[in-house]
Amino acid sequence: MIIYKVFYKNYESKRGELMGTLPERRKDLRGKTEVQSGLRWAKLRFGHMVKDENSIFVVPNKLDLGIDTQVT
């Protein structure tokens, strides 16, 4: 499973601000890279919250549900 952390560029503080996270539920990314797939979805989901949609960027994070959910 891929989890996308969605950020936007805050030019005043010169850093990225976290907007939210999006879980990728598809196994097939339909010929796109992880970043392209997540960025398209993030712009559709969070584009109305910012003035410039081009200031949105994503950071993909792979999560293995078999290993990462175990408590030791």
C-alpha cells in the first residue's frame, strides 16, 4: 500500500505545509509513476484549498501492512 503525504509550498516560511494524506488503494497505477499518480489525485482532492495548484507536491511512502502493523 502506498500512502501519499500531500504538502503545499508556503513561500512566506519557505517550507512545505502538510495538507493531508491519501491512501492509494489501486494495485495498478495505470502506467504512471507513484509521484504522477499521487500528484494528480492530490490536485483533484486539495486543489480548491490553495490559490496555485502547482504549489502542491506529494511524497509517496510505501507501507507493508504485514510488517508495519505488527506491535512488538
